Amino acid sequence: MITEILRIIFRGMLTLFIPGYAMTLALFKDGEIDKIERIALSFAFSISTIPLILYYLNLTFKIGITLINLIIIDLLIVTISLVVRAYKNKQSEKN
């Protein structure tokens, strides 16, 4: 019961917030937008990019999107790559 609730919470965060937040970190520098704009943009970016990722998965594997684990793994890959890009941007700002 508790594991199902935690799974719903973490998957909701993974699909509705984290990819967009990583994208805002990769696109905007620290002083360009404030925290409220970053949070609002993160929800908007997540909601707009998740259907594109699912469309790409559907075209790539030629299957119906029924495997939730495949979707979660792909979202993790996209999110981690955006976080790495944001880290590289932050390191280049310091130099």
C-alpha cells in the first residue's frame, strides 16, 4: 500500500516536474529567471516534452506504449542528459 503511494508520487514527479526543471537548468543561467518562473516553466516544459518522448518511443520500437518501465527508463535517460548539460553550462559560466 505505502509502496504504491510512493511509486505514484515519484512517477508523478518524474513525469510532471523533473524533466522540465532539468531543461530550465540547461536552457537558462542562474540569474536569468527567478525560482517561481523556473518552477512554472518546469511544469510547462515537462508537459510539452513528455508527449514528444512517447511519440518518439512509439515510432522507434513500433509497439504500442504499454510498458511503463520502458517509459520511465527513457524519461530517466532524458532527465539525466539534461542535468549533465546544465552542469556543463554551470561549469562554463565559472570560467
